[in-house]
Amino acid sequence: MLAKVCTDPKQEILEYLQRDIANVALGNKDNHSRNTAIQRYADGRIALTPLFDFAPMWLHPDSIARTTRWEQDDKGGSPNWASVLQQIYTVTGIDPSALQAELVNLLPKYRQLIHYMQQLENMSHG
């Protein structure tokens, strides 16, 4: 759907991938289509809205299952990302290597997050 309606399909699919990776990594199993929206902005651009309803649902007492899954190789909520990129290519024609390169370029940001978390772990009180 993003490839059909968004002004910059590659950018919006990359954004969606980032969101799904974050959902999986941080335990938000409540990632479903009603928590994703597309908007036509004043400048005419059609794109994903800002992220909303992002919560660590693994904390929920009812053990909510991941509601949105990739068509193939989702492995119960732990997607095979190489397969995901190939599925995107099959539907959109967007080069999986290009998407992978864009995601890899984000690694410094994610490493920074790990660094901050490690600081918390190593913090002393006193």
C-alpha cells in the first residue's frame, strides 16, 4: 500500500521497516494497521504520520501476541529481515540491497542507544 499511495515510496517503506524493527526489538506486539496511518500534508506530499501508540506490550498482563506479521518467514514475531527485504522487492521493485544499506547506516544511532543503556547498568548510587 505504501508503494502505491506515498509520494516517496522507498522513504516511507524504510520508515515502516525502522518502526517494525523497533517494535520487535522493544517488545511492542500491538503493531497493527490501526496504529499506522498515512496523511496528505499541506504541501501535497503523502507520507506516514508520526509514530503513535508505541508501547512495550510485553508488559501487558494478557500476553498480547504480535498482531501484524510479514507474509513469509515471520517466525512468530521474530522476522527474518532478509526475507522481509525480498518480500518488499517482490511487491514494490525496491532494491533490497538499497534498503539494507539505509538500515545499516542507522547502526550508529542504535549503538548509541545501547551505550546509554549500558551507562544505566553500570551506574552506582552513592
